[in-house]
Amino acid sequence: MDKMKAMICTKYGQPEVLQIREIDKPIPKKNEVLIKIHAANVTISDCIVRSGKVNLLLWLPMRIFVGFKGPRKSILGFELSGEIEAIGCDVKRFKQGDKVFAFTGKNFGAYAEYVCLPEYGTSIPSECVMTEKPTNINWEEATAIPSRGMLAIHYLKKANLKNQQKVLIYGASGGVGTFAIQIAKNFGAHVTAVCSTINQELVKSLGADEVIDYTKDDFTKSDELYDIIFDAVGKKHSSKLQYKKVLTPSGQFISVDDGHPKIHIDELIELKNLIETGKLKPVIDKIYPFDQINEAHKYVEKGHKKGNVVIKIN
């Protein structure tokens, strides 16, 4: 049987628990495609799965989903871009040679040279979604889109974002935030971005109309009112009562911590179309080689990345 390299995680712990090993290359089932992976994304979600550290209320749900003593699926990684090398006999959507990008969901598997994914996922949180890669960006940019981009578009749509509404995005320079700025602008919103001093020029370049430096100013104490406040990092640094003071009477506070969104293929296709029409672009902070995934995890866990951190695999 053919072999491949994969980053294996057999127990929860520090980034060093990730180890490269040579294992059997997977063979697609009749409803699956075999993808030669070119790039994978590293998000805080990946780091949480690897470390196993969550708050007490989430401990049991996470262990049921991921595994009790260690990850049930030893090859981690939620996001990838790559080329279809082989297809199962029942596959109709894709053909050999198609360039794709995907969120792998409960399948994990992006930290490897190859992975098999089902042709069709579903709209429940644990399933994968996959479609053709945007034609005008590279592998590294494509792999940064699925989960962070879908979270941004899902929550802004959930808030029923409308033209000319005032939107404040907290954590605007992160993976979700950089997409949220651009998506909100495409909806015609007036966007206020909250970030640190060093990231002000970045968020302005993405279309933010105003910028608040959280190291100097507290937006919850301003006189400005917003139709939507989007916490794109999920830290909920202030109480909802404080948020309410700067929301319009019908305003909404939304957070990436609010439940488990039902991602859908239509949202990934919408992101693809926005990319191809030049209305959206992924932000890449750093690109690491495959054998330095450990270092990528350490960097992401510091909490200061700009946009996305990507692994170049093939």
C-alpha cells in the first residue's frame, strides 16, 4: 500500500504532541474523493482540539465529539485546499484533477499529504463542506477561507444585516474579523473595527470606516450607537448590559461563542463568488512548512495573529 506523511496527535497536550509519521495513504470509498492536500489552516479551534483545554461546561461535549483520552481522529486539521487525485465510483460532483477547498468538520484530516472526504456533507455542524477553489487565489489563500469566512457570513446574516446599518466588529484583525469587515461592507454597512494599535492600517485597508484602538479607548463608554455588535473572537470582554448601552433600541449583540452554527455549502459557494469578483480577500499572517505545525500552533495560541496562519503541505 502507498504511504504518506501525516501529523499525528495521539494525546492532548502542548504543540509538541503533534508528530510527523508515515502512514498508509487512504483509499476513497464509493462516495468519497481522495484529495492531495496543498495547504491547511491553523485556527484557535485546532489548538483547542489539540490541547483538550475547554471550560468545564464544554468538557463533556468536546470529549464526546473528539475523544476522551486523546483525539479519536489522530490526524487533526479542519481546513484545506488541494487537488482531487481519485474519486469513488458513486461520485458525481467532482472529477479527477478538480481543485477544491473544504471545511472537514468531524472528519478532521487536514494535517496530512492526503485525505478522503465525502462528496456531499450536510448542514449540521459536524459535517464537511467542499466546493471548487476560487480561480484567482493560491492554495494558501484558499485554505484560509472556509471556517472563518463561513462563521463571519453566517452570523452577519443571522443578525439580518442591512444596507447603511452601523456595525461594530470586535477582534476585527483576526481570522473571522478580517472576513467580517469585508462582508459587512459588501452588505453596504458602515463598519467600525476594534483592534490594537498595530493592526489599524490593516483593518482600514479591508474597508473599515472607523477604527477604535482597544488599548486606548473603550467603545462601551462612547456616545455612538450601533445596530450590530459582532464579537468575532468570542471573549465577551464586557457584559451584555455594557453592550446594550451602545446598541440602538433594536440593536443586536452577536458572538462566535453563540452556539454551533449550521454551516452550509451555499455559504462556501457565496464566499467563493465574492473572492472571484474581487469583493473579498483572505488575509494571511504567516505561512509555515509542514514540519513546523508545532510552531504554527504556538504562534496562534499567543492570540495576536493577523488574519490567518497557514501550513504549506504539498
